[in-house]
Amino acid sequence: MIRRLGPLLLATLLAACASRETEMAEAAQKSLIGLTEEQVLACAGQPDQRLMEGGTRLLVYPRETTRQLTVDTPARPNPTGMAQPQPTYEYYRVCETTFALRGGRVSQVRMRGRTETGRPNLDACGVTVARCLRLVGG
């Protein structure tokens, strides 16, 4: 029974852990509009890519985050009498944040993110924009 509940418990715990960073990422898509390129560089650092798309300058920031989670499960019978280790899971999330600038100011903040299983997720983008949100008071 515990083995069947483990993955469900893990998914529930991961979803609960993820919300703060995702909320920051979603807030950034509106709050960071109007920042200058210099402000973006000051708060997000140097981008991995600088591109031009028509008259729009793009600053691209890919990010990967990794976390570990230990699931506390009831003790299982062990013939040796030694304690069984608790299962630990490691998972990662990737996200790409792109600042689109027109006229030297952010006109759009684009984000694409996912978990290692392919589920859409913006947690890693929240890490990228956290300092920028503090800059604008968000």
C-alpha cells in the first residue's frame, strides 16, 4: 500500500513546494514591463543569448533547478533488525525566461518551463526573476 501511495505523496509534496517560485514567475510577466535593459542586466545578470527578432532585442536566460525530497514513511519490517533508509527523490525543473525589449525597455517577458516529466512548470523562471521583482517592489 505504501509503495502505491509513495508516488502520489511525492507529486502532492512537489506541487506544494513549487508554488512560490511559480507565483513570482507569473507576477514578473506583468510587473517587469517597462524595465530598461540596464535594469534587467543588473537584476538578472548577463543573458546566455542576445538575439534580434525584427526590431525586438531578446535577452534569454535558461535555468535549471534541482531539489531533493525525502519521503517519511512508516517503518517496514526488516529481517536484519536494521533501520530501513527513507526514500529520497531528486527532481529537476527547467525554464527559459526571455526579456523582449523595444525602444530599450522590456515590452514582454516570455517564459517556457517544464518538470523532468514534461509537465509545464515555471519554478526555475521564478528563480531567474526574483531579484528583478525586488527591484520593482514585487
